[in-house]
Amino acid sequence: MLRKKIRLGDLLVEGNVITEDQLMDALKQQKSTGQRLGSMLVNLGYVGEEQLLRFLAQQLEIDYIDLPNFKVNQSVIGNLSEIQARRFRTLVIDEKPEGFLIAMADPTDLHRYDQIQAILKKPVKVGVAKEADIIRNIDLFYRKTSEISSLAEELEGELGTDEFELPTLADTTDSDEAPVAKLLKSVFEEAVQLQASDVHIEPDQDVIRIRLRVDGSLQEQVMKEKRIASALVLRLKLMCGLDISEKRKPQDGRFNIKVRGHSVDVRLSTMPVQNGESVVMRLLDQTSGILRLDEIGMDGEILNQFRQLLRSQHGMVLVTGPTGSGKTTTLYSALSELNSPEKKIITIEDPVEYYLSRVNQVQVNTKIGLDFSRVLRAVLRQDPDIVLVGEMRDQETAEIGLRAAMTGHLVLSTLHTNDSISSALRLADMGAEPYLVASALRGIIAQRLVRRVCTYCAKDHQPDPQEHTWLESIKGAQLSNATFKHGDGCTQCNNTGYRGRVAIHEMLVLDDDMLSALRRNDVDEFTKASKASPLYKSLLDSVVKLAVKGVTSLEEVYRIGETVEETDLLPGNPDDETA
């Protein structure tokens, strides 16, 4: 039926999908842009893309394929190369006895159809799908796993049977065609494609492992070519300008690369381990830019309280949580909102992760004695209105920051603590005088990142009686209209059941009772006053709220629950009555 010649515009008018005037307008604009008529009609808003494709499928007597909900046969994807799939905007999605099933963005393009059939050398059944869905699935399925393995074998062969010479390998690093360069390029492309936050290269006794952290969990590829680990580490050290002869000490470096149109800042750390050197690279995608505060997933009530704190003329505001909990994202979002010609903003960071115009950003360098406390003293002589201290690491930095917050500066900083209540007490534990903490500290926001249930494979989940009882015991858990979900696992989420992450927050705005307890350094009274505050919402409250809406799963609720003190009993744990 693809050989059936159709005039799409006329058919759409005859079917009352668009008007004659809309068709004439689209044809007129098509002449100047060169776009396909269907795309022009969609861009002009005269017809929805899905409506258009379903109409086209009906006219051509082919299937409309909803790719996000279609179970793609991954074993047949490779019958078209990635280059061919992108050029033809086509994906091979299944194979039947009668031939291949392919999804095309434009099934009326007979020339492309003939080319695809010639490549596949089998009968082809065509379905039409959204172009954006096809491109997203190409990004998803054409992973670099096999390419990385073959390049690893090529590099292993190039190294030969003898140990390679460092100068020899270093001489080849200018060539992008060198196997080691092509291998690293594939690793970075894979990482960007999966939106990985970290890349781990780990030599083991007989293998080398490349692991990518995606949505907080590591995904592993194991290769038997263990000897290539040294070549990869050498190349990465050269890219960072590190000492390639030093293998006994940890080293840190940084470089920037462009991958698939993304500008990625890479922070690299090497560490000597038993079987060589382990490398971990944190990837910071500069292309995506800095999120606004209302884009980071903060609950409306917490967002309003946080903005009130940011409008303070002086005082300290802390953002806390473990490594990888999104603290930097929140702080940069806050700075972006505060950034104006009337405000002098200075940051002290280790390292500077994102660059902000009009903001004076200082990179800490402990090798030359430029640590947080020394820079902070100098910063206070620069007449700032707002100061961001990357982290409160020691007593001296904490006390200088607290005194600055008391003398007319708004100080933003972070702490590595589990929740907001323990953060205020941590400053005193670090040696800061309790009266300083009570006088300067205005509020604390603790946060975590939890995984989103994959919307493509999400299924309803009914809590068992024990889970239901535990959820009811949590303050603020409204279960009457709950829609708990879990992900079965599909191609869209790499069979994990999760796709993407969302932040949860715990807000603590200090009142008179809390400040009085802080001055006395009374831990129990401060904890009691904090939990009694009507403004206080715990991390557990926040994650349960998302689970009730079906955004995240009960598995993530338990994971967060295990890290906060108030959850003494979790489903499946022995209770206190047996003690």
C-alpha cells in the first residue's frame, strides 16, 4: 500500500482535519522553509502530530506504532546501523516469519523505503511513529557497549605482548584515530546518552570494569582486556595535565569535552589500588544550564519558605545532604535567582562546577594554602552582599562564616549531614560556639534524590497490611486517594523500573524555642522543638507524598526511611517488643 500515491494535504481537507485556508498557508510557508508538509502543519498548530500520523496510517493502511509503549525486540535493532537509522529516521523493532517490522517517521518517502528494504534483504512491513520517539529510541538502543568491547580488543592488540612504553603511547595521544582515544570517546558518548553522573574505570585481577552511575545506581560492563586500563589512565592524565609517571599517589584533575553537542566538564580523580589505578570521573553537563528554583521539584510550601530565607539581608542558610544529593544544584538555582546588578555575590568552591555571569567565583587551591578559611577572610574585605561557601569543612571556616552572617552578609553553605536537625548540631560539634550558631543560623534545608517510577512500565502496587500500617503511622501520609506505583522494567528504563530522579526536601526554619536550645547546646530539647514546629516537614513526609502520587515507589520510601532516625520500625524489620 506504500506505492499508493497520496496527496496528504487534500486528504486532510477532505477528512475535515484541516481547512483549505490552513492548507494554503502551510504550502506557502513550506516553499520558504523546505519542511515536509506534515511537519509544517504540526508546527503551525493546525493538527496534532499523533492525529496526523494516525490519519496517515489509516490512509496508507499501515499501523500507527506508539513506540514508548511498544515492546521492541532489541535483538533485531542492529540490522540497521546507527548511522542508517538516524539518516532514514527508521527503527527495526521486530521480526516475524514474513519479514521485519520497521517504524518510520515518514512512510510516504518511497526512496528511503526502497533503500531500507535493500539493506535488510527481507520483506518489510512498515508502521508510522513519531519522529521524536524514533530518535529517542535510537539514542536508547544504539548503546556503545559492543563498540567499547571491540575497541578494547583493538587497543589490547596494539599494545602487543610486551608492556607498552609511556613515551610511545604519549606520542599517539594527538591522534583522534588512536584506539585509546576512540575507546574513551565511545565511553563518554555512552555516558552522555544515558545521562550518567559518574564514570568509573576499575582494574581487577583479570578484567577491567567500566561502570556508569545512572539515576544513582551503577551499570557495569566487564572486559577481559585488563592491560588497557593503564593506557586509559595515561590518556586521561594527559588530558588533565597530571603527572603520568606518578602512580603511587592519588591525583585530581579536570578537563572539558564536547560529546553529541553537549559541553561536558569532567572532574577526574585517580587512586592507586591493588591492581593498578582506579579512575572516577564526575560529569557535569554545562549545556543543560542552571535550573530555576521552581524547576528543581521543591514542594510549594517549602519553596516559599526557602525564598523568604533568601530574601534575608543577613544570616546563614544551609543546604545539607550526602554526596550526590543535589546540594550544588539547589545552591546554584538560589544564586541564579539572587543574581542581580544590585547584589555583590562571591562564591568559594572546590571545585567551581558551573560558571555564573556577574558572580565572582573563587577556586580553592589547598596546594598553595588557598583554603576555605583563608579565602573567606579575603572575601569579607571585598564588600559582598551574598557569600556562598562550598562546604563547612572545619571549625575555622564555620566560625568565620557564622560571624560574617552576623555582620550584614547572607551566607549560603552546605554540610554533609543526614537531615536538617542534625545539621544545626553539627556546627557546634565542629567547635563553633553555640551562641554563634544560634545568632547566625536562619534555616536549613536537607535534601535527597529519589528515583522516579518509569512512566512507560508503571503498574499499580497495593501495599500489604504491614506496609499499610507503617505508612499510616507517618505524619502527613494521606492514603485514602493513594495511587502507589512500581515499574516492571522495560526497554525505556533499561529494565530498572525507574527513569530519572526527583528531589525531596526537609525544611527547618529556626524559631525562638530552637534558638534557645541551641544556645544551651541542648540536643534533646532542640530536636523536640524542631519536630514540634508547624513548619517542619521531614524527608520521610516528602518521599511518602511522592509515593502516594505514584511518582516514586515504596522501595524508595524504605530507602529514605532507613536513613532518618524517626523510622525505628520498617516493614520486615524486627520490632522492639522482642527485645
